[in-house]
Amino acid sequence: MEKNYEEILTSLADGKLSEYKIEAKDAFAFQQALRNFGRRQDITGIAQRGGSIIYKQAENQV
């Protein structure tokens, strides 16, 4: 089942979702969705050991 990354990104940008963790195997698909997301400046990612990334609402949006 493919995840609805646009819905996840909107929830992150709106502050409805505090964070979302992407595993390394899903990172490319998520990055494609993020590049096409109109409010990508509202989201920041923090790389983790092992290749996963935790995305959160950008500090300037809180």
C-alpha cells in the first residue's frame, strides 16, 4: 500500500502531526513528494543514523 505523502506533508506543515519518520527504503519516494509540495519551506528534516529521516514542522512555522 502506497502512503499518501501529500496528506502527511500537509499535516506536518499545519502542525497537526508533530513528526514523521521515513525509513531509508522510503526516502526517495518521500523526497519526490516533498519537492512537489507547495509549502516545503514549512518542513524540516533531521537525518538519523542508519539512513532514516525525521521530518517536523520548521521552527519558523511554530
